[in-house]
Amino acid sequence: MNRSIARPDATEPAPGEPGSPLGDASAGRLVPITPVEQARRVQALEEALQEFDSMPDNDPPGAWDEAMRDLDAHRPHRRLFEGIV
């Protein structure tokens, strides 16, 4: 399903969304970020990874093997996990 949210000015990021690192696409240059912005992004990434690390690993035995088999069943022309499970 393709959902899009119409915004009055789609060229500007919505509040809370990061801006495009590409800046002016016609110039073909990356927009540099400040060291403060880089530190903020690193901190946000570290917090997200710590949150993932604190989540319990309580999947039932064999859940990942079943998921890999199921994925391969839907991709017979290009298996990802053949020989692993």
C-alpha cells in the first residue's frame, strides 16, 4: 500500500523529520552537517541501539528457522537461506 501525506510545502521537511542530506539536487552536492548535529545523531543512534539491546529475546525455539523457510518458500527463484536451515 502506497501512502503519502499531502503537505502544504513538500519541499521542506515536516517538523521532526530530518532534512535531506542532498540539499539542492541540481547541484549534486551533500550538505555538510555541523559537529553538534552529528553528535546529536550519534547520540540518538546509540539510544536506539541500547533500547534494542534491552529488549528480551523470548522467541520460541525454532521461530527463526521457520521464518527463514517461509521467506525462501515465497522466493523459489532466489533463495536466501538455502543450506542454512
